Amino acid sequence: MRVIVVGAGQVGSSIAGSLAEEHEVVVVDIDEERVDALTYDLDVLAIQGDGASLSTLREAGIEEADMVIASTDADETNIVTCGTAKTVGDPFTIARVKRTNYLETWEQAEGALGVDFMVGTNLLTAKAATQVIGLPAARDVDTFAGGRVQMAEFEVPEGSPLCGQTVQEADRFDSLTFAAVIRPCEGEEDGEEPKDDVIIPTGATVIEAGDEVVVIGSNGSVQAMAAEVAPHAGGASDVLVVGGSDIGYQVARLLERRGLHPRLIERDAERARELAEQLPDTTVLESDATDREFLEREHISEVDAVVAALDSDEKNLLASLLAKRLGAGRAVAIVDDGAYVRLFEEVGVDVGINPREVTAEEITRFTRERYAENVALIESDRAEVIEFTVDEESVLTGQTIAEAAADLPDGVVVGAIVRGDAFVIPRGGTTVEVGDSVVVFVDTDVLEEATAAL
């Protein structure tokens, strides 16, 4: 497949990197330095120019392209790029947009504006934030099989009942599979930030404080696991949203849809009035989120979770740390610069969510749905959780999982099976049938081999 990626920032580079091994990828960016850097880092053809320009797209081979992914930071440029591409070819077009109103317009008539698939950055970011705060101690959450299966990534804190237990000892939930343990690496290698170890656990694997445990199971069992990982955390019902940006608004709106009544702090009086009109079940407070006395008057110490969605990383860091210092439960911060996410989490923010990473994951997920019905990326593409329907060609068909394991590479774990309406707990003696919906954890290093067999 020939793919043209317009925009070589964090989103475009991430997408190009994930597609480069299997596809012919051309990256277009107006910044010459970015183009040079990408040519050096990835096995792609990089072209300097305006991706919304017909001449640049022709230089990139638009007539032969199967897909165009417009991923610059400018919504209008991305939409125009897709429309221009459609005038001279018939590629599948994907546009990244921040403003939710563009997404709402496109959803009224899919395919409009020359865009076949539109990815709304702000809405995706808000969904990621609300999913995380809905599950205590979770760093990432995704659903599969029409919501019947949940994947969650938990960080095991110091003092958790799971610390020091083997996976066999911790495996006390009705329908849950321990898919992986991600263990942080210390120090740097050749000046680069080290990659965490992805461990496929056996019953004897000991869970340590600081580990991140990836589990796949029924919603009830994942909730029970969350309570076990952090028994004092409880569910988040009292949520404070800091900042009335579009992301902050979307977070409040999604929380309202869960039946919650969040509070939202917005400093600008006019924007606060707008939000109060648009969010009937949210209490909008006009104030500065870094005003300590105001936060204390609002009983910040009783808040279960804070979502910082201000317009700068520095403000979000300050608001998150102040809220935690005053006693708030969990702090989730929107981090615009992806390089800062780990720093935020090291200094006390519970979860940092980078909109560009969320967007890149969604677009990558979509490009891979050719062999899977649903995909979640783990730890910036260190591993994937894939959902697919088993057919007669699958190595799983007609075998027990233990038998099929001999035909699969190391790094593959069957996490859940849905047969009709029934949830089947996958164990070594479980036989997989044609038509089963299976959710599998796969280490990225063996992704190609595993998906070919599955």
C-alpha cells in the first residue's frame, strides 16, 4: 500500500514509523529540517513542500496513492489536503482535526469535504481522560467485543496488596487474564530514554511495585482488579475539570453522560457563561485554578479526580500538583508536548495524556483494521491488543490454546474469547471455534508473524 502522510510532526512521524515496515510511505512537510530528520530516521521518502498543494501531492505520487493521512497541526490544511487529493486520485483520506465542530459537521455526511475518516483530537483526548479516571489506578483503558471485554493497564503502587505476589497468587478474579507485566528500565542507553521491559508473565512471575500490569477480562473482573490494585482509591464520582478549553468542555460533557455532576473551573468570564449554558449538569466556577484559597473553599481535598485541561503544559502541571498537594485524589493532566509526559508522571501527576499520541494511536489503529476489528496500542506501540473473528485459516481453530501456542511466537497471549453472547475464559484447555471473537495481546516484535498465524 502506498501511503502519503502530510505533516512530519509528532503525529505524522509516529504514523509513518508504524507503517514504514509494511508499506511504501511518503511523508510531506513544509519544514525542510523535519524532512531531513525524517529521511535520516525512517525508511520513507520525504518531500519538502505544502501538502495542500496539488503540485506537491503529485510529486509525492498522489495518482498511485492508496491512502492519504493529513496530520499537520492546522485543521484547515488537513481538510484541504484531503479535498485536493480527491480531485486527482481516489485514495482513502484521513484528516486530523482539533476542533470538534469540524468533526460534528463531517459526521452529518461522512465523506464530505473529501475526508473519508476524520479523527477528532480533542474528543479523543477527552475520552482517554474520562476512561482513565473511571477506573482507579488505571493508566490506559480500552474496550472490545462491543463493550463486553475490557483491557486495562494498571500501575502497581508501593503498598498495593499485589506487590510481591506471583501472578498465580494474584490471579483470583473470575474472568481475567494477566497479559503482560511492563517493568520500567533504569538509566539511559547511548543517551536515549530506555524502553520498558515487556514481560509475558507465567504463574511464577513476581509483581513488583512500579510495574504496570496489563489485564484483559470482563468488565466486572477488571473493576475488581482495580479495587485490588488500589484498595483505597475508590471510584471517581466527584471530578474537578480545570480549564474550559474544548478538551475541558468535552471531558465535562462525557462525565455528564455518565450521570456525574462535575465541577469546571474557567477563568474567563465570557467563556464560563458559555460553558454554564452548554453543560446543564456541570457546576461552572469562574476563578483561577491556581488560587489556593479558592480551591480550599471548594473542598479540593474531597475531590476524587482532577483533570487539568488548560492551554499550556506549565499551567496544567502547576494546577495538577497544587490539587494533589491540597489532597485531591488522582490528577490527570493534558500534556501537549509528548516529551514531557514521563516528566509529569515522575513529579507526581498520576497520568499524563498527550493529544498527539492519542491521535497517532487512533490513526494507526484505523490503518491496521484491515486484519483486526479493533486494536489498542500499549506503551507507545511496544505491544498491541487485537480483536478479531476466528476463521478456518486461523491457527487457533479447532485446537486448545495450549496446542495452538506451539504454532505461535513467544509474546502472544489470548486474553478473552466471546462466543455469541457468552464470555469464555481462555485457559490452556479451552478450544477455540470458528466465529469466536478473540482478544489477543501481542508484543510488537512478533506482530507480523503472529497476525499472519492468527
